[in-house]
Amino acid sequence: MQKGSRRKECATGEDVCYCPVKGVIDTVGKKYALALIGLIGNHKGIRFNEIMEHFEDISPKTLTERLKEMKSRGLVTRKSFAEIPPRVEYSLTEKGVQLRGAIKPLMEWASKNS
């Protein structure tokens, strides 16, 4: 199938084309990602150790990887404060807030059906 015909196929009927969201799905489809979007969105700013406290089985390495991935996708921002000891807080970007709003029905559905 040619690329042009694939695009036409995506744009017709009631089919949903997932092509534009592939990168986001690759990020939020990973373990903890949706829960992190929800948790970070519940705070104006949240520190790494506070996030760790909310998850019993996440390793610091995995949390760091997820935060970096979400930051690179423009979903999370990392703010460093020039204090002693150093302080870093994570918050959702506008794009992250929009994503959180879009996945909220999914999270509510999962809550009711798990």
C-alpha cells in the first residue's frame, strides 16, 4: 500500500487514524505513564521523592526514564530551584494538561471496571 493511499484510507468513513498520535501512544503506553500524568496533574509541582512515595514498585531508574520521555514529548516540565539542598519539581505542560483531560474518561472507566 502506498503512503498516499494509506492517508486516504485513514481519512474516510468512521475509521480512526492513529498515525498522528503514535509518538504519544508510544510514551503513555508504557508502565506508570498514565498514572504519572494523573498524579503530576493533581499538583502544581511535585518532587521526585514525592512521586516515588505514590508508587510502591517503581524503581528510581524507571521513574527517571518515564519523566525524561514525557519531558521530551512536551508533556512534563522540570523546574530546578537554586536552593541548598537542590530542589526539582515536575509539573504538566499545557500539552500535558490537555492529554490528562483526554485520558480522564479512560481512567474513570478503568476505575469502574478493574
